[in-house]
Amino acid sequence: MSPETDEHKRIKEIILNRLKALYGTGLKEYPNSGQINDVYVITPNQTEVFVENIWTSTKSNFQRDLNILHRSSANVKILIANPEILRDNSLSREFEKTRMAERRHGVAVSDMIDGSRILTEPEFMDKEFIEIVEDLVKGVEDPISVSPGAISLGDQNWRVRSLFKVHNKTNEIYYQIWVKLTVDTPSMGIQDISIELPKPTDELHVDVGQIRLSGDIILFKGTDQVGRKAIYLVLSSLNPGEILPFILTNNSPDAPSTSSQLKAYIISFNREPAPSWFQPGKKGGFSFKPPETFKLESVSFLMKRL
């Protein structure tokens, strides 16, 4: 076994810090299935994320680390590689064979990621790396989907008014569903995006005087823990097979580029409902626990006069 280089150690530290910021917990050198994982994280929905960094490019070392990847119990596996490994066709072939074997068992495995980008491109870690991890996690853990996963914000002088839907694909009832939409356009303010909420079912509400407050859907706008502008939709419940439609409108005065879009995905759900609290006719509120830390700018919910 080759000793770890300084680059290897730095890559592990950078990845651990980024994933801990994303999911709130994680460790280096974590024992798992008789092996030591370079980085190991568990998401709020109990999905295991494993990261293996292969920096010594000998065939024996590469095969040893592929075996560690294969034996890990994780649902999501990320492989970081030295650029020399990426240029070796025989090693790339061995990786693809392992990747296909993992997929047969429902395990999501990333492409081999160039470790030099982690060392030299902070913007890669801030955006592309996070999106790679989130897409893999979403693919293995979501009984609930958002469609489309990428929502266009318009093209030059045209703004978009777009439909997207949240779908419970199972025969179970889910509660406290958190839908996250992130904005990748620096010039666009989060308050420029409006979302029309469906008519509430009044399944979860509190009455305060002559006003009924609905907890069926709550909308938060703010900045997530890695600095991205984000919108969070909290759905109190989704029945088996239910599809909930939303209308998104871009109200920005600035012309969007053709690549401007929002990414939409599920970040959390629960099998138990959240309670509401009230003092009859006087005060009311809804209980929820955010699955990740974010800086709040605004909150919206539906209400009507009784």
C-alpha cells in the first residue's frame, strides 16, 4: 500500500468540508465493510455517500481501491482519480466494469472525477461537484420526483412561465416533503421568481380570528449553506400516486441567457406528519425541521378569510 501524498490528503479534506456543508455530517478514514473509506457521509434521508480518492496511478493500487469501492455498503459512490489514471484506457475500462456491476445492485457510481480540478478550481467544487453528488443521491433515494428537473428561465427578451410537478411515485403517504429549487444565474434575484401554489386542501390549517392559515404548502426563499440562491417548497403531505402542479414565473427585468435555469429536486421527506399548534382564535403555527441550514429572506403561505 502506497503512502498518501500531500495532494491525496488535501483532496480528502476539501471534499469532506464540502460534503459536511451540504449534509451536515461526515468523516474521513471511516471503517466500512472491513475497509477504510476516504470520506463517508450520511444524508438526512439515511443515504450513505462514499468517496474514494485514487492518486497513485499503478495498476495494483488502482485495483485495490476499486475493490474498496465495490465492498463499500454505500448507496452512492464517488471516485476521484489522478489525471494519469484518466488517460489510461485499460484502467478506465476496469472502472467501467466495476461501475456496471454496482449498477446491477442499484448503487449509483459517479464518473471518474479529475482530482486536479478539486485542487485547482474552487468553482468546480462550489457548483459542478455538488451537482454531481446531489444528482446521484436524488436518483437512489427519491420515491418522490420533480419534473422537469431543470426549468428554463427564458431566452433573451422572452421570460418563462413554466409548469412543474411533484409526483409521489409510490403507494405510501409521505409527509413534510421539501422541494428545493436553486438559481444558477448570478444577476437574477431570488425575489424575481414567483411560484403559484395549488389551492390548499385544508388538510393542515389553523384558524386565527377570521383568518384560516394553510400549512399544506409553505414557501421559503433564501440562500443555502453553500451560498446558492434557493427556493424551498414544503408540502405537508402527498397521497399515493398524487401529482401536485406548480406554475413558476420569471419576473426579472434583465434578459435571461439561453442557459439560465433552475434546478429542482427533493431534499427531504418523512413518513410522519408534522403537528400544528394553536391557541383557539388567537395564535397558530406549524412545526417543521429544515433538512439543511439556509439563510431566510422571505416566507409565504396561503390564507383565506373565514
